[in-house]
Amino acid sequence: MQDCPALFPCRITRYLPCLSSFCLPCLFPGQPTSVLPLTTTSASASLVPVGSPGLDFSARPRLRCCSSHSPSLQPIDFVRAHKNGLFPVFPGLPEYLFARGLIKVAIIIPYRNRHEHLKHLLFYLHPMLVRQQLDYGIYVINQDGEGVFNRAKLMNVGFAEALKDYDYECFVFSDVDLVPMDDRNLYRCFESPRHLSVAIDKFNFQLPYNTYFGGVSAMSKQQFLTVNGFPNAYWGWGGEDDDMYKRIIFHGMSISRPDHITGKYKMIKHDRDDHNADNPERLDKLSHTRETMDKDGINTLNYTVKDIVKDRMYTFINVDIKAP
Ligand SMILES: [Mn+2]
């Protein structure tokens, strides 16, 4: 163990081969105090199919750095290897990680000016997604400029842009400040659209209301297209998640959820952002979802990509979404 190197010697399209719990502390070199505490609990370990469950935020993590020459860090293009049917063996990772059939999942994070939150989220999310054995990519969709924020439209952009990047079959839409606390909360798609953040500490680990679909949700490509994606017309805070819930119900689907233990989340505390005031039109809009859902959504999405930066840990897409 030694000081974190400035860079980690691996650059790949996605993250599977280069991440292990061994190298994670090096993802964010710097002050350990800026990272939420992490320990795992052992109580139900034997029940867990995908790694150690449960985050307990009561103790600080031990942030030891990795060696700069970890044998598991290799500059390999995993996607190309996968396509070519090559399954190189990475020390410490089981061979079945590289078998065919990994679920291709894009994590979409609408974003503006929340670097600290993103750092915290990714510190926990990457290792969990690796333990869940997903073929995943993370897309941070940044709303360019100071216009009114539009979470739903950014998620539509994320869907469209991620599909240009790779043949994803499942999309997880996540707020930047919601950290999953249990590995068993699978970031994949199910037969029904899935609401994942069912027990957020801010809401006392309860659903705030039964039809709540906000926070973190997962939809397959087909489910998302069936409901015409998210609405683009909700500028400012609130309503867009309820609109999505209605779209799902109006298309004859229901939602699935994990239980209230598995679905626990820690919300990173913050004040309301600038330029994201309550949307006063949301209740009126919500009363018209049935008429508007086929006319406003992924089929009418328009935006301009200003930059795409492939960071080691995520793809950052800066986008002008034509805020009014
Ligand atoms: Mn928030």
C-alpha cells in the first residue's frame, strides 16, 4: 500500500476489468474525510447472491491506497475483447464475469454543479455495480448554462446518447444524491418498470406516497420506448416523476419494487439548487398526461450536445436542452 498515484493505469470504455475493491480507494485521491463512511454488515451475508450487503454509514472507511501496479489493472478495451470472444483472465475476478449474457445497463445521472455528490455516489456505486456483475456505463448528463433545470429532459438525452455509445438494453435513471445501501438492490431491468429508491433516509425509509416513482428507477429500452420516455415539458422542480408513473400505468404496465430493506438509500444532504424552483405548472400538466404522453417525449426530443468527455469513471455529456 502506498500513496495514490495521480492517475490509474487503465483507460477503458467501461469499467469491469479495472475495478475491484482493491483499487477503489484510488478512484478519488485526496482527503479521506470527504468520503462518506463505509462498512459492510455481515448479518445477512449468507443470503446474498452478489456480494456483501448493506452499507452502514456509522463508521469511517479505511482509505488505503492501492499499489500503482495492481495486476488487475490492465489497459484493455473490454468491449472489443468481449465482441471478439476473448475473455482474458484478470487475477482475482472470477471467469464467469466475462461469460456472455452480462446485462448491458446504462446508468443515467441528470446533473448540474454537484461534483461533490457525484464523487460520493460513484465511490459507492462503481463497486456495487461490479459486484452485481453488470456490463455497465455511467453517463452524467450536464445541463449547460443557467436556465431552469429539467431533470426529465436530461434523462431522455441520456437514453438517446447512451444508445449511440453501446447497445444497452436497460437504463437506470438516478439522482446524483442517492446512494444505494444494499447490494441486493439490483441495478437491472425487470418485467415491469422498476422503482428502486423505495426507502430513502430523508423520508424516514418510507415511500413518501404510494405512486412515487422518483429518485432512482430502471426501465428496459422497450419499456422506455413504449411510454415515449420522459416528458420534456417539466421545467423546474417536481412532477416529471409522477408523469412517468402515469405514462407507465396508462400503457397498461405496473411498477415493481424491491422491499423496504433492500431498497434503502442514503440521500446526500443539500439545499435546493439555484434555477430549480418548484414548477408551478406541474399539477396542471399532470392532469393532462394521457393526452400529452404520445406527443411529448423521446419522439420529440431536441437538444444540442456541446461536449462529450470520456472520463475514466464516467462519460460526461454537456448538453444544451434549450431552456426557456
Ligand atoms: Mn436531491
